[in-house]
Amino acid sequence: MKLMTLNTHSLVEPEYENKLKLFAEVVLRERPDVIALQEVNQSMVEPAVERERLLALGFVECRDCARRVEKAAIEAGAEAGECGEDVEYGAGGRCAEVPVRADNHAYRLAGLLAEGGAPYFWTWVPAKVGYGRYDEGTALFSRLPIAEAEWMYLTGSWDYKNWKTRKALGITVDFDGTRCRFFSLHMGWWKDEDEPFAGQWERLSGYLRNLPGDVCFLMGDFNSPAGLQGEGWQLVSGSGWRDTYGLAAAKDDGVTVGGVIDGWRDDARNADGTAPDAESAEAAPENGMRIDYIWVNREIPVLRSQVICNGINGPVVSDHYGVMIECEPDKCPGRGGL
């Protein structure tokens, strides 16, 4: 099984059209089984894509999980308007689904992949207004049919206009008889005063504990440098999750951010914290940072882990580099140790 994750920066990225095509070429060459994407945007003013067109391109809706979350929100007394003034609301104050629009990054990527002879099943969920003009969310692509799509709030905030609101998006896929779950995640910063990483991890962990004992992968931008003690990487690792970079038989330096990016501009480590000390050279900004991961809930054979789209292994297409692994989840049956 080949897995890939990338924080795309999508429509915000300079020379976006060219970079979209370049990334599609990378996917067509590598043919990963599952792709997790973060910061997947669309312009809020673009026309909605017709449902028939979406389904023809392999789109899978997350309606069941959305209804469960909406029901919980209503029972908790959520008011209409919490998701933003520009969204329509149904009966009982429920927030209507934001449609996939014509310039949606995942939709356009799906079209390019289909044109290139590699159609994927895919899903997307918006979480918030990004940069004041985009519906921003996460996406997952799968070469195999998606049996189930689900999402949940990572943050205490459910306010669509709050740029710190975040969601986890998950799919279930049967891979050669092994049931596997994949989540695309874009986590907050460790020392964020409003929505800290630890609170988001606690919500996610509580949700994951109630799922069946499938092989489960957490993929995405964790905004937490690898090896830094007392913060996000140690919290996830200490919760029983295995960093596939550490499991890999072959690997490179793992660096996924080569410079200072949005959300990290006020400080070398994060928007609110202080610079890392010498205990973790991996986290030092002059060496770049490894903040994008693929975690798994049990020991599995990982043949290799490599950084992609970093100018060495593929063109740079975002302010993050991507991660790609090759693994064999079917060789480790049984329940994970979480």
C-alpha cells in the first residue's frame, strides 16, 4: 500500500494553476492508494458543481456523519448562525452543507487524475472560512471504493467564520481483505491559547477509541515538530501511535517544511511559543522541520518513507512538502494497542 499526504496551500499558493498540474503529474506517476490533503480550498463566490458531475468523478458524500454531528449540535443548543452568516440553514438551526464549487482544489485534481487515466474516489469537507474568501477544508482520495466517509470537529469551536475551527475527515477502505481507516488532519499549534493541540488530540482520541479495531492511519499537518519533547509529537507517540517515519526500513531526512510558513511567522517554532532548544536538532528551523506525518495504530512493516514535492523528489507545489510511504498493513492482523 502506498500512502501520500500534503498540505496543499491550494488556491493561496502563487502560480497555483501550474502547481496543480505539476502535483497531478506526481500523483499520476506514483499512483498512491490513498492521498490525504489539507488546506483544500474553494472560492466562496464560485458556482456549485452539479451533483451528477461530482458523482461521475467519484465523489463520496459525508452526509451520515454530518447528520450525527448536526443532531448533537442541536441537542446541545446550537443556534443558527454559528456556521457563518453567508451559509443557509435548515430546520432546527442546522447548518446546510457547503457545496463543492467549480474551483475546488480537490474537484479539479480529481478531474485531472481522471483525464490522466487514474480515476479516484474522493471526499472533501469544509471546516471554516480561510483567508476571508475561501471555504477551507480537507480531502481524501482513494483508488479503491470508499465504504464509509465521516468527519468530526477537532476544535471546541464550531464557528465557520473562526479561522481556528478544524475538522477531521475519515474514510474506510477494504484493502485486500484488510479493513483500513484513514484520517486527513490539520492540527492546531501546541501553545494556542484558544484551541490548543492537546484539546484537539483529546477529542480525536475519544472518537477513535469508539471505532472498531481496524488498521487506522492519521495523515496530515500536525503543526508540531518531530522529536520535540513535551509537545504534540510526544503526546501522539505516547498515546500508542507509531510514527511510520520511525518504522520505515528506508527513509530520507523527513523535512516537510524548509522555511517559515503561515502560522509560524512570528516565531521559529509556532505562533505563540519560543524557539526550540538544542535537544531536538530535527526541530531547529535552520534544518527545516518535520511537522507532516503518517501515524498508524499498530506495528506494521513500512518499506520506505520519503519526502515528495520538495524540489528533489518532485517539484515544489506548496509551502509544505509531502510525505509518501509504502507499507504492508495486511501483514499485521489483529487489534491495535491503543
